[in-house]
Amino acid sequence: RRGGRWGGGWAEMAPVQAYEWSDLANVVDSFEDEASKPLSPLEKMYFNGSMLEKYEPCVDALQKLLDAEGEDEEAWNAFEVHFDRFMDFSWCSNWDGKRYDIVLYGVSGYTGYLTMEYLKRVSLKRNPESFTFALAGRTVSKVEEMRDREFAGTEWEDTAILQASYDDVVSVIDLAKSAHVIINVAGPYSLAQGEVLIDACAHVGTHYCDVSGELPWSLRTLELHEHARQGGSLISPSSAVAGAVADVLVYLCAKKAREEYGEELRRAISYGLGGGASAGASGGTLASRGAMSSAADEVRKRMADPFTLGGFIPEMDRNGIKEVLIEPGTGRCTMKIRKEETDAVLSKIGKCPYTGHWRAPNMYSYFNTRIVRRSNAMFANLEDRPYGRNFNYQEFALLPPEAGEAIEAAKTGGAKGGGGGGGGGAGGGGGVASEKEMLEAQGKYYKQGEGPPLEELGDAWTANMMWAQTTSGKEIRCAYCGNDGYFETARCAVEWAMTVRFDYDKLPHKGGVLNAAVSGQIQYARRLIAGGPKFVMGRWLEVTELGPPGFESAGTQL
């Protein structure tokens, strides 16, 4: 390029008979005289010679420029016009120029169905702002079938449908251009190339969330943090019951501790419970669990690390780091984590030493503890305002009083192995295969992409009781009670999308791969709680208050 921007490397792209296409991305890097850097997922798929070769006018312009040995001003101008079009994707784009507030991607499955139900029953009726939306997926006919099923006879029956597939990079770029916010409900995420969509969003400044509860996927998205930050895109994987609700409650407790007591949190414990009709796990959820259980050894090793997403707190005393692990043979030292942070603590049935409640393992605990630890680290790094510098978070299922009494009676009566046997059963059983067999026997098994109609979940509810303690020992409580977990997941995702779309100017962080509570903060908490769940601050919900709030309940103003 004239002015010294391009070196002689551009000549290697000449479409002469003996020419072999090289990786355009590397050539572009050399044009800018930048150090070599890893290519992002989108760059690998788009910025290469084979893609450029499809843009024949650009190739022809380059050939004319080479024939003129770079001395033809008109040839230079023609090539620059085409090359700029290649760099901004406009030469191959089918985007019609319309940008929707929200685009739902992957809506032909069960979570897509519930997300559309949430839009229909809640958002389209009483969201504070009017908004536009479109539906998207790999197969237009399937998306159209779901749209007609959900919106036929309403003013949204002709909602736009967009087509995009991860293996078609141009369609993904067009999808990102078509939205202010994309909600991706096309799981299992660990088995797909969803990074291409996140990367495209970062390129064009579109915000993104999904409903993943998969650690392997979370780890992959972190690699795009800096790209998203530079692009002004907020990326929030796991904007769901798994990943968002407990973290938002911890955020609110930490906020109260700072504002009322001037203190940080020392610890927080979440107790989950639920009731009503149980649909079991959807086919997609089982597929996601299967993907995690069959992950490569290196990935599984990272999943087993309580601090795999960050937030490490070593055991400390007045002399500094108290304990390290020394690897035999190498002498490599690793700081030893505190016992209260280990997964082993989460896998036991027992009585809480702080609240006195009986508790058991919770299926979300291993994921949510890692999410909350990362949020604590992000608040510390981004704002110097962590939940707590010595903060610990744990999560359990809350056992009913009669269960605790039975355990106590068994111990008092001298029964041997009673508690241990229960712990083993609660710890996970035989995995995905055995859970599938059990659901099939109960008539509650659904194939991937399927699940029960919402009408069959009317009496189902899920609740989260949060207990927190400040550094001086002051206690803070709050509670959240919503409908069926899948419906609450739709709520979490949609309200996060509304937050970043309409409250973006109020958010302290403008881009990056951030947890939902970190990216949305109080604006997200307000929208989530106003969306319909029961919520109380300063206490837990009474037994008589527990139950489904209803799919169209008014919620609470925070």
C-alpha cells in the first residue's frame, strides 16, 4: 500500500499460474508491521486466501496492479476499494441493513420455545421500553414452524426470520450485524463452534449472551475477552439460572454490606430448593452433561480446579503465603487453596455450622461456585470492589427439617453408615446414562430439543435462599423464588439482553467477556427481579410464601 503501509508481501498474492494462496491474515498482519499474534475463530475462517479468491473483482484488481508493477494510480484506487470491501465483509454480505434490538438464535429447540413464551407472556406486555426482535437458526423451516406455533394470530406472527450457521462465516457476520443483542440458546455449546458468533459480535459491536452451564464452554469464551473489550461488546455466557441468579444475590448482599455496614463479605452460602411437578432434565441438558463428562482429560482437569475461572485466594498468615504444594520431581510450587474452597465440601450431607440448616449437594454448586469466584475477582480487578478479599462462596440444596431430624435420629440410634450412604446417593448416582434410564421409566425423558409444554409446569417452582456474613460477623439474607428452572433461565437471558440494550449508558463496563452480575450489576438485578419472581431482601421467604409466582406475575421493584 502506498505510504509505506504495505511491504513487498502483497505481491505474493498475485493470481498468476504458479501462485499458491497464503494465509491472508498473516499477510495483513505484515502489512501493518505488527508482531505475530494468534488468529481469532472468525479470522481463521474468513481472512485467508481461499476466501479472497471467491471475490473475483478484488483478485482481478490485484492482478492489474501487479501487471502495472504498482505504478498505475487508477489500479491502486480500484484495488483499495475492493480490498476495503473485503476487510469489512460488505462484498459478500446479504444483510439488509436492518438492526433489531434482540435476535434469538437457536429457537427451534426447547429453550428457544420457553424464551419465546417469556417474550410473549412478559416482555412484550410490560417491558418498560418497546423493542424489536427477530428469530434465527440454522434451518429456516424449523424456526418458521416454531414462530407460527408461538405467534400465529398475534401482531408478531410475521416476525422476521434470519438464517445463520457456524460453518458459514458470512451468515454469522450478517447475523451479528442484524442485532444489538443476540441471545444464543443453541446448545450444547461445548459441541459447537459458537466462538465464531461471539467473535463476529465483537467485530461489529453487538452484545451477546447464552444460557450455558458448561465449564468447557466458559473456558473457551474467556479467550475472546480482550477482543470483545476492544470491540465494545458485552459478552455474558451463562446468563441463566446456572450462572446468574446466585451471583446476582451475592452481588446484592455485598452491596448491602458496603452501603449499610461499610464492610466486605467474608462468606456467602446459597441454599436451593424447589417443588411442584418435576419435568426432569430436558434432552438438551442431558446432552450438555454428556459433552462435559466425555471431555478430554486436559479439559476435565481444568474443570476440577475450583479456581479454573479465576478468583484464587491462598491461605495466608502474617508472614505471607502459608501453604504451597510442591510437585515431586520438578519442585514446582503451587499455592494451596483453602479447605472451604474445595469441591469435597460441596459433596457432603451435613448441618451448616453457620445457619444450622441441614443441607445436601446441589447439582449447580460446582458450576456456580466457579462463576461467583470469577465475579469476585473481576470486581476486584476492574473496580477494586470485590465481594470480599477473603470471600468464600458455597452452594447446597436445602433439606427439609424432617430429613434433618431423620439423620439426627439415625446418628443417635447408632445406625452405622446412614449418613455416608445418603451422601453417596446425593453425589450424582450413575451419571447421564442412569438419569436417562430413570426419566424414561418415569415417562419424563425428552429427546434433544424437546421438553414438556409450559402448561404442564404450572405448579413447578425453584427458589434460592442466600445467607451472607460480613467480615465482622453481621448477617445478611435475601431470597428469590421463580417458576420452573427452564422458564427462569429464559427470564435471566432476556432481562440481561434488555439491560445491555437499554441501560448500556449506565453500565460501568462497556465490553469484554463478563459474568452477568458483573456486566449488568444493579440495572440487571432490577430488571430480573421486576420480571416476575418473588424476592425479599433482609430475610428468607417463609414456607407459606414458597411456590410458583406464575408465568405472568408482576415481580418486585428493587
